[in-house]
Amino acid sequence: GTTKTDRLGAQEALANHVGKEARIIGALADGKSETRIVAAEWLGRLGYALAIPALEQALAKEKHDVARSAMLSALQALGRPVENYVDRKSLV
């Protein structure tokens, strides 16, 4: 769905859909930051570790702070240390 209230229901409906992960990974490159955010959050909730390279690639290109944060959270949920992706010098 297009609203946040519809989104979780739609994701639950797709829980057993074969190949959903590839489509979610594809959404990491969508032109809308909200779509990229939702894709990253969903991959993290799914625990889909095969998405790590795609999340890393998307993170390297991402300019939107909220989308970057969602991607970092997804990577952390997938067992990757956030410190691997954050330049401490740029935070000062």
C-alpha cells in the first residue's frame, strides 16, 4: 500500500511470496527516498543476510540522511557493525 498503515499488512501478505527479496533489494535504488527507507527496514526485519552487499552499495551512494540511517540499521540488524560504515572524523 501507499500509506504506512497499509504497508505492514501488505508486507505480511507477501511473507511467503517467492522472490520478494530480489524485488525489495531492487527498491533500494528507487528514486524516492521513502521507498529506499522502507526497503532497507524490511530487509532488516526479514533478516535477509544476502542483502548485505546491496545494502552496502546503496549506502555508499545514498545522500538522504533518513535513508542512510535505515540502511545502517538494516546492516546492523543483519549482524554488520555500524562502525564499518561510519567515518568518525566526519562526525566531529
